[in-house]
Amino acid sequence: MDDLAPHAARLRALPPSCGPVRLIAVDGHAGSGKSTFAGRLAAALGDAPVLHLDDLATHEELFAWTGRLHGQVTGPLSRGETAHYAPYDWTARAFGPARALEPAPVILIEGVGAGRSALRPLLARLLWMDLGAEESWERGRRRDGPALRSFWDGWVAAETAHFSADPSRPWADALVRQLPQGYEWRKGPLRER
């Protein structure tokens, strides 16, 4: 389906899940198209804010960002307050100046592990980009080029370990697959139970 408007309308109609906010997670393997999809869905939602988990992860803590997310983002949002988080600069290897994230009717959280168990109670919906690991990783490697080959080798091992310990796909409300034109949305495993 090319038109995201009906899906956006359904997401906007959900009850708030984190204070006044409907948190929508976009999870999937690295290279599966999460960022592109989140950007398009955000536009369909009237320019909803998108929090990229790459801004909370670091070289040393690829998946150990839960505390930062709760302390800097979901904690304040759950109280109806403006969140302030310091995005990580992957080139400088340091956190940069803080950014504000105002409570909004819908906020998208995009990144590998966005549907982790520690975050699921705060989510209005979990969307999984339904592209297999190997195909996703190949796309990511092509996108990033040979300069990041060693990073990808470490990433694949870390992502595999993360999803083995804390899988997101079984908890997805919808499986989203990129088509040549638009996206196909299917009922996720959580909705099939």
C-alpha cells in the first residue's frame, strides 16, 4: 500500500501510552529501511517527531541505551514534560549538545531494539520492518561502504546477541514490508494471538 494516511490516522486515534504521547516504535534489523519508513510515516502524521536510537547508542554501548532513554526521554514525556537528550556524535565519539523533544500526540522511536521488553509497556504500537537479517545487513553494508566493514562485523554479532536475548518481532503489532511503491502492512504476531 502506497498511502500511509490511513495507517497514520489509526495511530493518531490510539490512546496515549506515555503520558500524553503515543509512542510508536519502528524496529527491525540494521539496513531494513527503518529510518526511511519512519521519515515517511512521520510526514503522514503531520511531521511527527522521530527519535533515532542511533542518537542514544554509542560505539561502546550499541544496545545499552535503555537507561538514557528512560532518564532523558520517556521519563519526562510520561510526566508531560519536554524531554532533553544529548545525541551521540559517531564521528567525534562523544555526546553533543542536548536537544529538546516536546510532548507531541505521536512520537516515533526508530532503531534496532526499539521494541525491546523494557520499552514495550510505554508503546502504543510496535511496527517491525519485515526484512530478513541477512538481506538487511547486506543492504546496510552496501549503504555504508567498505570503510565501515569492521564496524559491521561487530554490529552483526551484537545485533544477533540482542535479538536472541530480547526479540522484538514476536511482539510486533504490524509487520511492514517495503514494496517497489510504498509499503505493505500485515498483522503482526502480537495481533495474531
